[in-house]
Amino acid sequence: MHNLGGGRLQTSTLRQRINQRDWAAAAKELRRWVYGGGRVLLGLVARRKAEVALL
């Protein structure tokens, strides 16, 4: 999982779900991490889709 931003990831629901090993909930949260500069980046949408497939 790249481009998440270490500071924001530390206190995120995504991290909580991963630590709980709740992979379905983690996949749902991961799909929300697609913003850069306040807008949706299509490259991140594609990356998150590929990362969710690995969970």
C-alpha cells in the first residue's frame, strides 16, 4: 500500500481494520484513499483496486 501518507495512516480507520485483520472492512476503507491535492486521482483508483484484489 503506497501513497497513503504516514501521518494520516497512523490514526486512520484503515489501520485499525488492518490491525484487527478485518480484511473485508480494510478493503472497503482502502477504496477511500484515492485523493491527492483534494481531488480523486484515477491512478490511485486503479492502484487501490489492484491492492484490494491482493487482500
